[in-house]
Amino acid sequence: MDNPFQIITDAFAPDYQINLSIQGLDGSIMLTLSNSGRIVAKRMISAEQRNDPKRLKLLVQSIQFGIAIEQGHSAMAILEAMTSGDGLTPPPPQIKGQPRPSAGL
């Protein structure tokens, strides 16, 4: 099995600073993604999610989807990309002062 921490890092490192911290004795971790000092996403990851490759992939896609929606990308375009089997490319981080895109990825 691939290292789940590496999978998470590979998915988000190009655009975000990643902080993974242990949250409890049950093995849960907190994932915090930030950009330019601003928290973009924060998600609790259970040991079960972390150790199951399918669940981990879905978790990463869910976070990417949430970030894209928050940045104003088209939900339909994102869902089409996710269901076409091509996977979802994480949206680029939004830079303060730039307008949000109105549609598409």
C-alpha cells in the first residue's frame, strides 16, 4: 500500500502548505491546507479513511471539490471531471484581489 501521507502531500503540495497533526489516540489526524497564511481547508481524517486507499482517494477528491466550489468554479464541470474517470485536478489557489472565475476549471 502506498503511504497515505505521501498521497495527501502529492495531491495538494503543488499549491498549498500542508499540516498533518495527530488528533487522538484513535489514530485520527487533522489535515490543514493553507495558502499565503490563509486556511483554505481543514479536515479530520480517521484512521479508517487514512488506511483504506479507496476512502482516501474519495476524501482527497472531496476536499478538492470543496476548494473548487469555494473558489467559484462550476460544480457541474467539476462533477463531470470527477465522474469521467480523468480525476480532478486541484484548482489553483485564488490570489487575493483577483476576481473569482465564473465557470469551468
